[in-house]
Amino acid sequence: MAGKADMVTRIHELTNITKTDVAMVYDEIFSQIGESLAGGEKVSVPNFGTFLVSERAARQGRNPATGATIQIAASKTARFKASKNLKTQL
């Protein structure tokens, strides 16, 4: 499975739920994960893993083209930590 269409088709085949309904649920799941992360919450999916927000401190960097020192602003990013069950599957 590479993408949304593949996952929607596979779930449709396994459950006989319409592809439209599966796609709406798929979209809503990831929308809710995004909203929770935006609110600073972590999201745990049992037997899969945990999505969380990681903060990066401001730091100095270098422009690779000129070598000049630049200031890189603090930022937030989404992180994923695989569960033990997922790691075992891999």
C-alpha cells in the first residue's frame, strides 16, 4: 500500500463499506490527528505508535552558498514514535 487510494480500496474490499465512506473516515482521522497536534496534544494509536509535537530551539546555522552565519528561528515539528508491536512487525 503506497497511498490513500490504495488504503481506501483495501479497506473497502475487506469491509464492503463504500469507498466514499472509507475515504471520508480516512480524511477525518488524519484531520483529527492534525488538530490534536496543533493543540499541543500527543496522539496515541494503540499497537501502532504515538504522534507528538517536538520543539526545536533557535540556533545559529550557516548559509551553504556563502558561508555566512544566519539565525535559525525556533520551530515545532510533528514526530512519530513507533510502538513495540509495529517495531516487531518491521
